[in-house]
Amino acid sequence: MTSELVLSLSTRRATRRLGTQLAAQLTPGDLVVLEGDLGAGKTFLVRGIARALGVPAETAVTSPTFTLVQEYAASVPLVHADLYRLGDPDELIELGLLDRIGRDAVVIVEWGDRFADALGQEGLWIWLSYAEPGRHARLEARGARGHALLARMVAAGMRG
């Protein structure tokens, strides 16, 4: 069983393609946690996922750095959170985020690794990095849901 996959994202198009391929395999309840330096492409990847799930082009998909959580109507409800400014896992409860994971929506969390225990350790963690000659994504499956999601992606043809 594959638990990790490393991809080269040499162009913005490759990052968008990853978003499209990931969106095709997401099901309600899935959790995706995005990590990476500022400017690594986290929100750009979310935008690609959102568009592939049917969020219209006229709907701005931006980082919820200040609003903390945005929800988008799509073929599967999409919840996008940015936990950069959070200091305590209890704040996840106040945001209602934990009520959505494993249930009715796809939940994508930027800067969520430090809250991994509170998020439940059941999902796909993606680390985006930039190093010459380009960007890379390391996908790590955690728990049964994460392994199932990564397995669907590999079965659909995604290769490192």
C-alpha cells in the first residue's frame, strides 16, 4: 500500500493538474492538509481543486487567512480553512471545522500540520516546496481515509 508520493510541479499548469486529479478522487468527509512556505502554491492548489469541483470561475477562491474558514458550493461542499493565525486546537471547535471532517464536505486546511492530532490524522497531507528546478509536492497518506484517497489517485494514473 502506497503511503507517500512525490510529484514534480515544474509549472503552474502541473499544480493545476494536481488539483484537478485530486478533486476527481475526493469524496465527502475527506481531509486534505496543505503545508509549505509562503508562496509555495497552497491556495493556488486549492483554487484548482475548487474549479474542478465546480466552483464557478467568477467566485474568488482566496486564502482565508483573516476569515479563517470559507465554504464553497460545489459538487461536494468544499470547506477551505487557514490555521496560520490559530494558537490553540480548541479554536478548531469554535470554527466548526471538526464537525465537517469525515462527514458532509471536503475539508482542505492550510497550515494544519501542527493541529494534526485535533484534526484526526485521517487524510492526505501535502507538503509543497520550491527548489530548483521547480516546485514539488509530497503527498502523505495518514489513516484509512488518507490511504484510500491516495490509492484512488494512484489507480487513476497519478505517478511520482
